[in-house]
Amino acid sequence: MTEFKLMKGNEAMAEAAILAGCDAYFGYPITPQSEVLEYLAREMPKHNRIVMQAESEVASINMVYGAAGAGFRTMTSSSSPGISLMQEGISYIAGAELPCLIVNVNRAGPGLGTIQPGQGDYFQSTKGGGHGDYRMIVLAPASVQEMADFVYLGFDLAEKYRNPVLMLSDGAIGQMMEKVKFKPYTRPEVDKSGWATTGKPKTRKRNYITSLHILPEKMEEHNRHLEEKFKKIRENEVRFEEYNTADAEFLFVAYGLSARICQKAMDMARQKGIKIGLLRPITLYPYPYQRLNELASQVKLMLSVELNSGQMVEDVRLAVNGKVPVEFYGRMGGMMPTPEEIVHHLETLIQYHHVN
Amino acid sequence: MEQNNNSNPAGKERKVKGKVEIDIQRCKGCELCTTACKEHALTLSDTINIKGYRYILANNEVCTGCVNCALVCPDAVITVYRTHPKKKPVDITPTDIREQLQTIIVPAK
Amino acid sequence: MSIDQHVLPGPEPVLNLPACHREEDEYEMVYHKPATMVDTAMHYCPGCAHSLVHKLIMEVVEEMDIQEQTVGVAPVGCSVFAYDYMDIDMQEAAHGRACAVATGIKRLMPDKYVFTYQGDGDLAAIGIAETLHAINRGENILIVFVNNAVYGMTSGQMAPTTLPGMHTTTSPDGRDVSYYGAPIKVSELMSNLPGSFYVTRQAVHNPNAVRRTKKALQNAFKYQQLHKGTCLVEIIGNCPSNWKMTPVEAAKFIDEEMVKTFPLGDIKVPNAEDLKIF
């Protein structure tokens, strides 16, 4: 598959899953990502892989737990209300240190919400979502190509760190059609015999998968071990992309769909003479705090643009630590900002902060 | 003869004999085995084990090796032995005489 | 007597010294704790059915020599630590989700023996959807359902299988059927699903019941090789601590009260056609 294909984001992600050697997909239909399950229901059996429509998202994530615990490469996908249902399972997967990929095709909420895209699951994805001290590596694609590429990356990172990885897409990127080229990929060999439950031979002790450590001393030890892991992840896996930041006096910070819109807004603002750049985090956890802190010494104002009521902006403020003003522009309910209104808001803010 | 209310009131030579070994440190004194034993061979001790439970004592004289006790034991602390229907001959000749006898019992040529 | 007189007639010398020989009873071991159990004390209360059922399952695994091919799924409840006692690969599932976890395992490793071990809250309350759908799909797993009519681990609340009038911490005046409904007969309910292959209800409160339960478990494990559907073995167990009875009284309660609501016996058996290969 080395030529470009025109595909929908959800289907590109599904095809990438097959190419990544995903052994099993368990899912449940929900708009706007039912195409993933449908595509895989058609294609996975041709490769002798397992695909199952489970009875709920709760069942899906627990089937992922079982398959991952037995050492297989497995994933699931859903949208915001379904991801809420999976939080218990995700917490268990993180506690038991199982590798898997979970995809959230974010829609606007809260509650049943609407089927239009949103970015209101940022907190849920990066700050926990499920109970307890754990994190997921969160990858935020901004194009159909990235929705495909991040499947390979997600599986590799999940197995490298024995941690669940979340791909936080949204209803627009999942549904839109763009050209995509599937890169050649070989699934790496990972030795899981030290922990996977494949049946106990005489040559080793029994393996068991659990997140229960009833003695507080053991539980704290386990928590510290997880923290060590997240520290390594923060040191090694930060990914982001910068546009026009070399001479930037102002900065957009946006991810996913809003980053696409901000790219256009940035071009429009530049034409008006405003020297603005864009930092697009690719990993929302670990977040590029360091790079934002560096840029805070260079720019006069940062504007976080999101499809929510203000979630990622808190991380930008943390990164910047008061060095420069950090403002927010957001639309909710599935409404998308136009580049014009973003530029207009930027100009208002520049005047307000007297940073011309 | 001593009156004992087991399945062999006449005290005849039993064909099948059993004996049980009880891991008294793991026994929890739940007494499910004492109810299951038809020979009333099991009783609760008056002393306690390291966990603080009274444990089961076995009277192997009347045990028939029926395995009922071990079946109902939740903690699997009972090991049951039963006699084989055949008896096996055991040589208990004192060693010093055995050597002498070896030289005597030789077919005459 | 001369030395020659000690030699007995016949082609071979026969040692005939009754004074130096006796016949001894030859004992053979007829029952021992299975080697597939971890050599450790179990945390269960004295007389608890869980430890007994663990023992029976591990006996079957030992006898069938399938330790290397068996993967178990432990529940949340008193038997959450089952993986500390069964010397096989196991996974700890979230509360109620054992059947979904087992589905994930069995679909990826169809040749392994996969079983779930669940209590009444795990299987019939929070997990009823996962249980029902796993059986409906005919997942080729064994579900061991220990039904003791209370929530044991959390100290004795009402369960979906609590008997009418039974006192628990959340039904202090006895289970009120008009408020909470009647106890669920899981085996009868699930036997209606075409995906169920072998459904039986047994108990472990006396030696004969234990023998029948062991037989049911042996059959259930054997039937997994057929790939013809789910085996559900419901085992009426006791909970002496939360029933506020001694283990012996609890056994009597099962005999007199529990079996009225939950009659013992086979509810669905495979037909002879299916079992021809055995």
C-alpha cells in the first residue's frame, strides 16, 4: 500500500489497525465512529483476526483487558459517552499495566450531547477520566494521515511502556475524507512471557494480571513504580509541531481540529502583519510544557483555541507560569470557529493587552 | 467390649482400614468433617493452633478411609490413606540372624 | 537337628519363618490436596464454600493434566484472591466483567481451557449483561457461579439471589419481594439461551453433594473441547459469617431452605449426539 488513497478518517484508522497487526478489535456502535467497527467487521476476518461487536462499551473495554492480559495486540474505539463508560476498564488496564490502544472520536457534550465534533474530553483524557493515579499517553491527530500513523505509534508506545494509549480524535477528522498513504510497518517483537496469561508451563511461575494490591505498602510501591514509568514517558515521548514560531510575537496553541483552523487563521493574521505562530501539541500527555515555557520568553501573548469551554488552556497557563498573558477562545456544542472570528478575537486581545 | 457407635459395633477385624493425616496448622475447626464422618473418628481439640483455631483430631483406629471428611474439608487439610485389600509381607528378621539364615537356606546339591 | 533338615523339599527354597515375619496393612494414599493448588493457607472463613470449590476445580485441572492450558478469571468478591490459591495463569476482572474478560481471552486462545469464577453479585447483579451476552454468544467457556445468597466480601448485603424473608444488612427486616422482587434463578434463566450447552446446579454441603459437583465440573471442563457453547455450573455455597451460622448449621440451612428456591440437579444437558466423541 504505497500509493495515496482517499479515505475517511475512521476508515483510515481501521485500515492502519489491520496493517499494525492488531489481533483483536472489540467495539460498540456510536456516532461518529461506527465506521471503524463496520470496516473491521468486513476486513478483519479476511486476515484471520478477531473483531467483535460487544454488548456495550463496558463489555468492549473488558474484552480488551482480557485479550491484552493474554499478550495480544488489541484495541477499541468509541466516542465521548462510550468513553465515559470505559473509564472503569481503563483504570483497571492502567493499574494492571496492560498495553492497548483506545480511540476517542470526541463529540460535543456533556451527556448525550450532539454528534458534532468537540474537544470537551481533554480533561477526561489527560487528567485521569478513571479513578486513581494513572495517566494515558494521549495522541491528538489533526488529519486523516495522522489518524492512520498514530495507530502504529500508539501500539508501539503502549507495548513499550505497558500502558494504555488514547488517540483523541474528533467527529470532524473521523468523518472527513483526505488523502492518506499507509507507511510500511513491521510489528516489533515484544517478549510478554514474563506477565501474559497464556497458560502456566512447568518452566515458570504462574502469571496473574491484577490491579489489586491490598496491603498499603505494596500499593504505594506499585504507585511509585507507575510514577517512574510516567516520568520516563514525560522525559522521552513529548511530541509537538511548530509553525512560524521562529519570529513569532504571538502564539496560537491548539490541537487537532482547532489546530487546522488556527493554521488558516495564522496565515490570515500574518497577511495583516501580525507575527503569529502556532504550536500544535501532538502528545497531550505528556504535554510540551518545556517548549511552551521557552516560547513564553519570546512571545507577548498566547491564545489557546479549543472546541470546549477552556480545558487545554489550563495546561498552557501551567507551562507559561505567569510569564505572558494566556487567553482562550472557544466554541462549544459542535459549533466550529471560523478563521475570521479567531483573527478578530486575536486583534481584540492584542489591543486589550496593549501588546501592539 | 467397649461400646463404640461406629459401623462396626461387634469390633470384628475390619477388611478395609483407613488413616488420615491432618495439617493442624491449616485447620480452621469448622467441623464439617466431624459431621461427614460416619465412624465418629474426628473430634475438635481443646487446644488451638498458631492461627488460634481449635483443630481436628483423628482416631485412626476406627477410620475406614471413606474420604468423606477430605471431600468436605474446605481447606484441604486432610490426606487420606486406605489399606489395599491385600496384605503385604514384611520381613522383620533381626539383621544379625538374617545373615546366618542366608547361609543355611541354600538348596542342597 | 542337622543342617540338612532346614532345607525344605521342592525346586526352590521357601522362606518359612512365621516368628520373624508379619503381615502388615499396605496403605495407599487415596486423597490429597491437589498439587495445582498453591501451598498456602487460604484467607476464607472457616467452612466457606469458596475454598472447597477452588479445591474441586484444581483437582479437575490436575486430573486432566491441563494446568498448562488453563486460564482462569477471578471476580471481585470474597474470591478476589483466587489467583493466590490456584496455581494457574489468572486474570483479575473488574466487578461483574469476568465473562467479558473471558471472552477476550477465549476468542484469542480458543484451544485453552478458560473459566470464570463468580459470586452472585458479580454474575447476577452488576455483571448480568456480560454474563447473559457471553452465554448468548455461546462463548466456549465454563462459568463457575458460587451462589450463597449474600454479598460476602462487603459484609452481608442483599444479593439478587437472596431468599424471600432472608435477613441481610440491606434487608434488615427480611427480603421484601414486593419492594425488591424475588430471587433470580440464574441457571434456569440462562438455560433458555441457545448458546448454553450444559447448565447445572449443585452444592457442596455434604460429601455426596461434593462428589456430584466434582463430576459436574469434570464434565464441564471436558465439554470445552467440543466448542459447542457455554457451560454454567451453579454451586450453592454457604456464607457462615454473613448468615450468622456455624458451618454445620449453614449446611443444614442449605439442605432445608436454599434448595427450596434453588433446586439442585441438571437443568440443561447436552444430547447424546454431541457427546459421541467421548
